Amino acid sequence: MMNVVMEAEPITKILNNFLAPFDCEARLGTDFAYYTDDSSITYALLVRDESEEAFQKFVEKLFPNIHAPIFLWSFLHELGHHETEDEFEDDEWEDYMALTSMDISNEVYFELDIEYAATVWAGEYIQSHVEEVAELWNKLQPAIENFYSKLNVEGE
């Protein structure tokens, strides 16, 4: 049986090397998320759901000239939360938390100020750091492909 966390370690290491200047840390999770309490980002490898597809459509509409993989968009969006969290007051965070605990559509969710700001930060980062983002993806892509190839071998 494949130890998913252990097999994802090379990916986690690449992400953490990238995140070091941001004073933030990545770990494998079941979804992409940012945790303010410990400035950590979880990333997902085994999930493809309707919210991810809706997010892809959202970023394509918001930044039609950026053709980055959804993994990068999702990861940088979560880093965007880390980088923009201080732009919002406590009452804005309370409103956001109340809204996100409700059953709202993906379209409404992505337009929430805090979500929108994180996505804009990600898009602007991709546009202004083309070489760094390309270098990150050039390291990540083979590591992700290796993860999936091991998963397929173990699953057979």
C-alpha cells in the first residue's frame, strides 16, 4: 500500500523551498486551503471536483492571458491569502467566515472580497514573476507526474 504523504514529500519539499521567503509552509492535504493560525497551505493531489473546475473558469475569466496549470493557480491563490490577510479588518474576516459556513455557490464564493483578493494576488504574481513561476512548475510537474505514476503502479 502506498504511503501517500511519504510519496508526496518531494512535492512538499519543492513547495516549501518556494515558500521560504514568504514565511509560510506547505503540507499535503485533502484540499487547497490556507490556515491563518500557523501560516500554512495545504495542497491536494487526489481531488478533482466541481469547485476546482469552477475555480479554473473563474481565473480564466479574470486573467484570460494566463494559461497556468490549475495546481499552480490553486497553490498561488492560497499563498495570496497569506499575502493579503492583513488587508482585511476583523469584522471583514467575521463576515467572510459567516458567509463561507453557509451553502453558497462557487460563483458567489470566488467573488467574496477575501477570495477575490487572493486570486488577484495570484494572477498578478504569475504575471510579474514569470521566470520564478516557470521554474517552480518545471520542478513540480515531474514530481507530480512521478507521484501519479507510483500511485498507478501501486493501484494495479
